[in-house]
Amino acid sequence: MTDADSRLLLRAMPWVFVLIWSTGFVVARLAMPHAPPLTFLAVRYALSVACFALWMRLAKVALPPREQWWPLVVSGVLMHAGYLGGVWSAVKAGMGAGTVALLVGLQPVITAVWLSATAGSQARVSPRQWLGLALGLAGLTLVVWRKLGIGEVSVANLLFAIGALLSITAGTLYQKRHVRVADVRAASAVQLLAALAVSTPLAILESESMRWHPDLVAALAWSVLALTLGGSSLLYLLIQRGAATQVTSLLYTGTALHGCNGLGAVRRSLHGAHAAGHDAHRVGCGDGGARPWLNEDTPV
């Protein structure tokens, strides 16, 4: 591969990631009528670990040194077990995939505010970004408030979604700061093993069984091959290469892409305040967090 090909591949990585990541909420909606969330995710993690193990064996890739395992375990629990467990549990508990995407789409704003509070003068939030934060929160409040009234949002599924938001935010920041550069296949295998170890005991407590409907099989195949082997691997590489806010802005773009597609399909049926909430959230998160103001050298 030439240097020009390598540069083209690097430029394409963020956009490929966004396209793959945006499908995750649709897959959750497709699979959840046929399986309990944590059982599905445990099967997904197990199959993903098997695929990475085979890939590592064929490529003769060794596991990371043992001193690197603990940071990978922590980031794997947060970014896989915590984030995915929260998203899928929220969808299973009745929250629409688009609403979950809106909530998780606040991640770049939270990341930006956190870094502005901890990274000193290098990462101050500008008045425009505070305005973006206010717009994003106001839009989210309009959407969630109406859905509370119609019964889609409950205390339980809202807590699941907030847990997912906090997990992916903390996991991104932790991985950027503590996880050393390693082969993405080996690092992902360790992260997924940690997620499997946390999720399996909880999955055993679920009373519902998996029903092998074609939609479930399709969702599981896409989750393993595209979302985990593709999307999660790209996310790991992007966190290694970019500033934290740049990565979280890509995550927001993925959730916004899902939200925009869903909004276009149902726009005519939306209440005026509900539609305004969607728009305010998209604009607010775009201004408040999706445009990074940190340099590559900003410590995280």
C-alpha cells in the first residue's frame, strides 16, 4: 500500500465509522422483540471474541502485555457492557431507538464540559458552546417531556439510557488517557472478554429466552461482523489517533444520522414542540460539542 493509499484510508475511517455506528440503534430495535438485552449482548460478545481470536491466530498477533490488561478491562466494561447494556435495555424497556440516540447524542457536550473543567485554560468553553449546550438540553427536554406524557419514557428506561451515556463518555475519556497503543484485534479481544465476564452473570438472571427469529439472526450477525469487528475496532483506532472531543463528535454524528433518518420518516406525525425539540437538540449538540476546540495536544 502506497503512502497516498494510506492517507486516503485514514481520511475515510471517520466516515465509515459514522455510517456503521449509526446502524446500532436500528439493530437494537430489530432484535429486542425476540431476545432479552443482556443475553443477546453476551452472545454477541462471545461470538466477537471467537472472531477476534481466529483473526489473531491467522495474523499471528499476540495478546497485549499483562500490564496493559487492566486499562483494557476497565474501558471494555464501560464502552461495551455499560454503554451497550444501557442502550439495549432502554430499548427493551420501551424507549424508542430515536429517543435513546438523542440522549446518547449529548455525549460530546458532556465530554467538552468535563474537559473544560479539568484541562484548565487549554479547553475553555466559549459562550457559543454554552449556548449550544443550553439548546441541546432544551431540545432534549422537549422531546423527553412529551414522551413521558405518552408513556414511552419511564423512570427505568430513562435511567438505562443515562447509564449508557455516562458509560460511553467515561469509557472514551479513560481509554484516551490510560490505554496504551496496541494491536486493535488483541485489545478488542481483551475488552470484549471483560464485557462478557460482566454481562454473563446478569444475563443469567433474565427470565426471557432468545427466540431465533430471522430478524434476531440478522441483528446478531450485523452486530458481530459490522458493529463490533468493524465499528468498535474503528472507534478504538480513532480514540488512539484523535483528541477526545473529535471522537465524541463522530459518535454524535452517528446518533444524529440515525435521528435525522427517523425524523424524516415520521416528521408529519410529530407534535410541533416535539419536532422543535429534535431540531434544537441537533443544532445545540452540533454547536456545543460536535465542533472540537481542543488541540491534538490537549491532555485527557
